[in-house]
Amino acid sequence: MIKILKRELIIYTALLTALIVLMHPDLLSDPTARLGLMQEKENYIHPLLYTFFVYLVIYFFRALIDLVTNFFEKRK
């Protein structure tokens, strides 16, 4: 169980990092300005929410692929 949680946490963290870099490329060049904007607008939680929704979509597709592969493995 711990192994599964660690794997999913790594996937979620990697997805969060990728989405942050894709949505806010200026974070790499000027992180203090981006953090200042976050403090000004008080939108700290939105990266976590966006990542959660994308994670759910990816998890759905992973579960669907796992279901299909298990179905075909059982048929053999």
C-alpha cells in the first residue's frame, strides 16, 4: 500500500511540476514576480486543483488501459 501511495505521489508531483512550467514559463525566469502575483491575487490553491483534475483524467485512462489489458490476459 505504501509503495502504491509513493508511486502516485511521484506521478502527481511530476504532473504538478510539468503543468506549472507549461502554464507559467515565466516562473523559471522570474520566480519572485510570479510569487508576488500569487500573493496579490491570493490564488495559492489553483495549481493543486488543476493538477488534481488532470490527474483524475490520466488516472481514468490508466485504469481503462489496465482493465483492457487484464481482460485480454485472462482470455489467453
